[in-house]
Amino acid sequence: MHDDEFSTETALDAASALHRVLAARTHRRKVMGQEVLVPGQLGEALHLPRIIRRLQSKQQKQRELGLEEFQDLWPTLSPATRDKVLDRIGWYNPKELDWEDKRSNRRPLPDADT
């Protein structure tokens, strides 16, 4: 997915999914001698709550600012993280689907090089 493919709605879906993906990561930490699992804090470090609030704003300018911030953040994510987010929001590239995949219910495009 390229940056310019995001709208405010899809960016909001992706930002929310990214927040859940990052929060699902846990870390072991010793607290008072006990080893505990704590949720990941990377979402907060990347300012995802602020981006999500802006994307949900009623003001167009705030939504555009949130979209711009998300588009700046997206390319910095690892390919594995981006794939997890896209999978969570159900985004797929129809050109990469198997012919047998039900989502590929389309006619094949003629190859430009044939």
C-alpha cells in the first residue's frame, strides 16, 4: 500500500489496528522481584492515541493533520507490522490473490507485455 492510498477513514481503521497490534506485544519486566508481562508501549511512543483522536475529529483540518501524521508514520513501520495491520483491517491487493481465492472474483487483466 502506498501512502497516497489512505483516506481519513482507512487511515483511522489502520491506526486503530496498529494500536491494537502494538499493544498486543508484551514484555517481561521485574516488578518488586516478580517477573510480570506488561503490554507494549510503542503505540503511545508513536503518538497513536493523538493521531486517532485527530482522525476522529469533527474538524476537517484536524482530520487532515491526523492523516498527514499517519502517512508520515506508515513507511517507518516494519513490513511485518504493516502486513499485520493490513490483515486486521481486511485490506488486500487483488492482483496478489490466487485465482481460487473468493475475493479474486474478477476477470484476469490482459498482460501489457503480451
